[in-house]
Amino acid sequence: MTEAISLSDLTKRFGEQTALDRVSLRIPTGTVVGLLGPNGAGKTTLINCLTTLLRPDGGTIRVLGHDPVTDPSQVRANIAVTGQFAALDEQISPRENLVFFGRLLGLGRGEAQQRAGEMLERFELGEAAYTPVGYLSGGMRRRLDLAVSLVVPRPVLVLDEPTTGLDPRSRKLLWDMVRAEARRGVAVLLTTQYLEEADQLADRIVVIDKGRVLADGSSDELKRDVGGIMCRLTMTSGADAEEVRRALGDLPGVTTEGDKAAVPMSRPEDVAAVLGRLAGTGLRIADIEVTKPTLDEVFFALTEPMEKEATR
């Protein structure tokens, strides 16, 4: 597969704060890469450097071979972007918005009209085609924003938290669109706060925090790295979070919430060691389950050590 996006040792500083610390990333054509990280991790800064909105302080970026710093017009010509906030004219209709952006991006009048109709159908906006955007629901406006991004097909698609605020039906519609774009060879970079979304859509997942890459691999690979299996414990009523943390909190990758704990393990037999930690503590187990880790647990296992390091 051809490499559509290449970032090597990308660095960006704002005064004394390092927002991106030598980040490297590869996205081949026809693949979806999910970029995950807590708020302030550097995701939006990375996107702004990639899409020519910010000039990096170090490293290199290539979009289909073009440098955003020295050849920004070629990079913009190859990227479709949907940011966190809709950029629409609320006084005119969805159809008029789509035609306007199609014409702005170089389509002829007839082609812009045709593409507008296709996008309205694809994003199930036909019934609202002539309603001023200001009267649409938030979910419909978000779908229109995505439609505008795709009115002129581009080989690279950047989606910055595209499903925030969408209802389940609209989210599924977006998921289907992302899969369809990847099938036709588009390279997709997706940031999201919904880990299930990355698990469903991404061929590879990159986790960043404090501007650094913590992990890069498929969902299954990241889950194996954290622990092949997960021991989930629920204590009897009366146990509190502090007691559970005291008993298990120093185990690698453990997460606790109230009377519950999740402990990554390499083998099912390791559950005996976990139970041994609880012996004599007064904590009694109401329920125990051994399963594969979720992507949420991978995320917390990777980012919590960074948070602890920052508070020292």
C-alpha cells in the first residue's frame, strides 16, 4: 500500500510547553488510523500541523509526498477535514451549503449540484434539503458538516472527533461512511473520545499523551500488550474504593472504581495471585470474571502512568 501520511519526529512547542514530542506516524492508503489520547494530549495540535494550520518546530510531515510547510497548497488539495466545530452558513439550506462548497473547491455548477444531491441522500438529509441550517438539530448539522467535507473526493480524510454529540443512528451512519471511504482507498485519520469507535473502525490505533506516542498497533495487539486477559472483581457491598486501591492498586495496570477492580494478567492461572492479595484484607468477592481486556482498559493502563508521573 502507498503511504499517504508520514510523520517523523514531529515536534511542536508553545513557549516552554512541548505539545508534540518527536511523534512519528504512518498511514497507508485505504486504512483507518485511530488517534487516541486524553484532553491536552496533542491530538488537535498534530492535526493542525498536518493540515497546514500550524508550523512545526521540528521533524517532517509528508502528505502524498508533499510538505505542508513548503507546499501547503498541494497538501490542502489532497486533504478533506472535518474539525470539532461545524463550519456552515446557517442562513442557507443544506443543499445550498453543499453547492457553495463544491463550487468553492472547483466543481462546475452542474457537477456541484449533482454532488450535493448525492451527499444529501448519503447522509439522509433529503427531507431537510431546503431548510435553513440554523433550524436543524445538532446531529443533522454535524452530518451536513461531514457531507461538506466529502463533496469533493480527496485521497486523505481527517476526522477530528466527528461523532461527538451524535445519536446512535447518526453515529452508525458515520461509521459506514468511514468504512466506505477506506474501501475506495482513502487514508483516514480519526480522533475520537469513544474508544468503542476506534475499536470498531481503526486498522491501527495510536495512543498519545503529553505529546508522546505511548503505543501503536492494532486493537488486538494493544490488548495483548496490556495483558492477555483481564480479571474483573466485584466486592461485596460495603467495600469502598480506598480499600480496593490499598489491596490491589500497586499491581501493574490495575484500575479500580468503587467496589470494582480490573487486573491485567498474562495467564488465567495468575488469578490465584490476585486472590492471594485479597486474603486477610477483609474484602470479600461478590463476583469474579476472567475476560479479554477492553480498549478502555488498554487506554487507562497506558495513560495513567503518565498522569502519576506528572503529579510527582
